[in-house]
Amino acid sequence: MVASKNEKEYIEGVGRRKTSVTRVRIYEGEAPNTVNDKPLEEYFSDSRMVKRALRPFTVIEMKKMYFSAQTKGGGLTGQAESISQGLARALIKKNPDYKSELKKYGLTTRDPRMVERKKYNHRKARKKPQFSKR
């Protein structure tokens, strides 16, 4: 939870969504937010993804904090939502009073929906070959 002498102190949270897993570290101060060592706006070219990732900061109205995230797996939507959950969990570790506010917006709950696996003799997960009566 606390870094070594060379690094700043941070609080860590893990977020998951679909097949994406993200480790988020929040720091005190002002610096650019980074995802996989790239600026947040460069990593997510779509502004909606940036807003989705920063949702916990906007709910709590944090100004003097920034984060770095290491994410892997899944697509950009899953990664943005896993960053959001990781941020929420780290903020709760920092101050447990934030939990009720973040929970109200559904930011602490893990979304269990996953892609359903493809079954044999099916074209997709549920789509079957066309049935011919005669």
C-alpha cells in the first residue's frame, strides 16, 4: 500500500470488468493521469471513455489527486470500467466515508456479465443451425 523511499506514497485498488483487470494507484498532488504509462486522453481517444474512467473522481469532486493504472485484457470499454472500479476501491481505502456516495452510483459493484462461451454444433453461443422439417 505504501511505496518505497524513492517513490511517492500511494493507495492501490484493483478493478475488474469482463476480461479486463486493472491495478490503480492514487497519489496526492497534481500530475497527469496515466494508463499503461500513457496519458489518459491519449490511451482512450474517445472522450466518453475518459469520463467513464474518471467517474469516481467526479462523484467525490476530488481535485488534488491523480492516478496511474496498469491494465490488461479485454477491450477499451472493459478497461475504462475496470479503471473506474479500481479508483473507487482505492478511494474507499483512503477514506471509508466515500463508500456510501460511490455505492449510490454503482461504482463499487463488480459487473459479473461475461461473454457466453460458444457451444459445439452451434454457430455462436446460442445461435443454432437452421432447422429443416423436411
